[in-house]
Amino acid sequence: MSAGREADLRETQRLKVFRVAQVGVAPATARCHILNLSRAGALIDCRDGAAPRATVTLAASGFARDAAVRWREGTRMGVRFHLPLEEQELLAAL
């Protein structure tokens, strides 16, 4: 685990989920799975992803958000939403 992730303090509670979603890196999109989700970001698993600091669009049932890739290890990456999810969007995605 990288030093940056060890020092990461969560601002919002993460919820474990397993949802199919789409991650887009203009102009392409790829299927992915959301493994955990919070109002501030998500952990996703995707073969075709993006490098850290890239902007992606994550779309799932109930929401679509632009996000910054914070880290990537293999097929997993952590993203932080540019705008937090509303409570109803988070509940719809569960």
C-alpha cells in the first residue's frame, strides 16, 4: 500500500457494494464494478482504466459523476468525485 493511501483519512463513510457501472475516459467507455461507494468517491475495478490524476466519468444506476483518479493498482482504482453525491443518489446506487 502506498504511503499516500496509508495516510488517507476518509471524510465520508464508505459503503460496500457490488454494482456494474461504466467508466468513461473520453471518448471511450468501459464496463467496471463499483466495490465501495461514498458521497465523496468510489473504489472501482476495471480492466481498462485511467492513470492517476486523470478525469473520468463514472455512471451507475442513480448517478453519473466526473471524478479524479487518485490512485491505481492493477485493475483497481480509487476516484474522488468533483461534486459529492447527494444522499438520494447514494441510496439509489445501493
